[in-house]
Amino acid sequence: MGFMQKKVFRAGLSLLLAFWVGFCGFCQPALALSDEQKLVAQVWRIVNRTYLDETFNHQNWASVRQKALAKPLKDDQSAYSAIQNMLQSLDDPFTRFLNPEQYRSLQVNTSGELTGVGLQIALNAETGLLEVLAPIAGSPAEKAGIRPRDRILKIEGISTQKLTLDEAAAKMRGAIGSSVTLFMQRDKEEWQVQLVRDRIALNPVVAELRSFPQGKSIGYLRLTQFNANAPMELAHAISSLEKKGADAYILDLRNNPGGLLQAGVEIARLWLESGTIVYTVNRQGTQGSFEAFGPAMTRDPLVVLVNQGSASASEILAGALQDNGRGTLVGETTFGKGLIQSLFELSDGSGLAVTIAKYETPNHRDINKLGIKPDKLISSEPITREQIGTKADVQYQAAIELLAKNSVVAGAA
């Protein structure tokens, strides 16, 4: 090998060794991460891979990771605080960290029962205030007269502006018979209410066959939540009502705050022969869709009742039935939550909810912060649970009148 060749070879080898040493110097800290740092890094990777906003709220997401790992994390709580600070920089109340207890509670909330006051809550993205989506039917909160859009300012004297969504929910849960004090606001009125915690039943379906003018019958279905059991329970209810001779249906989604996306899709399929149910749009702008493939369980006329407490999966279902011409919407403009979260289980049993997509109705309506406007707008004063579906329920009566005008229900061919 000539002198020049040796010189080039040694220079190349030196460059290669320098790169290798530099690369290993970069990698070494990752290999030496503590368990707490690994948890923070796991959250960062999930958000980096799946979060809807590719600008990460107009910030350098890599530098957020670097900052989060810069300080020593001595225990779980310090790791959780670092994660929460990291997520707060996204300014998205729906992308949130859940400690192991909160994660287990959320799983129960979508599948079984819980003990608490019976409030479905959300953070208003514009005001940052904790709002009531809806009280659960028959719960202590509903019996106390709490309504959708009421704001919870304090829980046990602690300002909710200092709490995450899940921390607020955890403070309202507790043993049966114990009490919790809430400081509430409605418009400009403020008041304090003490609620006694109870077991909250999460059976999501109420079904009744009711008489109708001209000797016809209406199947009245009230769906209170889109939990894992909702599609099967509603399918059983429709089947039973069909056998009993229902000629038309009222599907009541009022004060239904949503739940599982898949439950909303499966319930739409019970009513639709074909057509798109919902489009999902990720950060790349890629559209996915869920379709109905039939057969529907019934082709009978359908009116859907909605109000300000109808949110998320309720809006997916209402939008699908409206855009496909399958049902007529009656009531008030819905809540306007058009974002989809995915739930991830983390290495220590905690959880992470991440906004991964937005959804659009079959006609490509983006309803986030806008809601879905009903075909027939009927405002209503607050009524008790016992008055729902009675003569005191003006929205229900409007649905009855609408079905009475339908030629199929009236007996025409």
C-alpha cells in the first residue's frame, strides 16, 4: 500500500472511529435511563407517533423530551409530574396521563359500574373550566338538579383549575355513603351542593313499547352511555320491540356524553342498511372510514332526540343517521366534541389518553366545537328524570308529533 493510500485509509478509519465514538456517546444515556425516565420517554414516543397535531402546539417536541429528562426523577410521582408538564404544553385537555388508579377507574367506567356522584365531565377547551357533560340517570348528581354545561369550580374547597380531568373525577368518586361538596356555577349563579356518593349503575339502555295514535306503537329507546355492553343491549332491545310490533322508534341520546367509538359505530350499523358511518382524519390528513354493511334490524321510521349534553359518540351516531337520511334529529345543537382519543397502557400500569384523530360525519361535517344542529330545533326547560318521555317533555312530544305526520306510521302504504 502506497504512502498516500495509507494516509487516506487512516483518515477514513479515524473518521469512522470518531463517528462510532460520537454515536455511542449519544446512545449511552438512553441505555442508562432509569425506570422513571423510561416511562417519560415511553409517553413522549407515543405522542410523537400518534398525536393529531403534527406541530405539537407549535413547539419543538424533541426539545420537550430533552427538558423532561434533564432533571433527576427520583420516584413515580416525579415521573408523573414530568409527564403531566410535558402533556400540558400541548394545550389539549383530552390528551392526558392517568395514574394506575385513574386508569383502572376509566376502564371500569366504560365496562361496569362505579361508586361516586354520577357526573360525566370534561374540560372546556376554550375556557379551561371543568364542565358537566351530563349527569348519569338516577345518580345523586341528577337528583340534585345538576345539568349539562354547569361548571364545577371547586371540589371539597379545592379549585378545579388546579386539577386535571382525572384528578377531579377521582375526588368525586369514593365509598358509598360518603359525601363530597361541590361549588357550582350556572351562567352567573353560583351555589354549593353536598352529594352523597352511591353505586352508579351503568346499564346504558332503557326500552319501552308505547301506544301511539291510530292504534300504532312506538319503541322508545334511551341510551345513556356508549360502553362496551351498549351495542348488544340495544340490539336485544330492538329485537324485543320488533317482536312486540313496534311501528316506529324514538332513540333518545339526550345527556349521553359518549364513550367508546366502536360502540357508536356498531349501534349505527343496527339502523343502517349501508353507507358511511363516520370518517376519521389523522395528522397526515389520511381518511379512514367505518361503513354499514347491513342488514339493519329495522327499517321503521326513526326520530333521534339530542341536546347540549349529547357528545362524542352520540354525535357520531346522530350525524350518521342524519346524513344517511335514516333518522330525523329533534332537540338542541349537540355538545361539539369531534376529537378521538386512543388509550395506551404504560409500562407501570398507568395509562395515556392521546388525541389521535378528528372525525367527520358522512357528509364531511367537522363538528368539533360546533356540534350537530337538529332537523327540528326544540329548546327545553330542565325536567326531572321522571318527566323524561312524558307530556312534560316538549322534545319528546315534538318527536311524537313528527312521527304522527309520517305516512308509514299513519297507516298508509
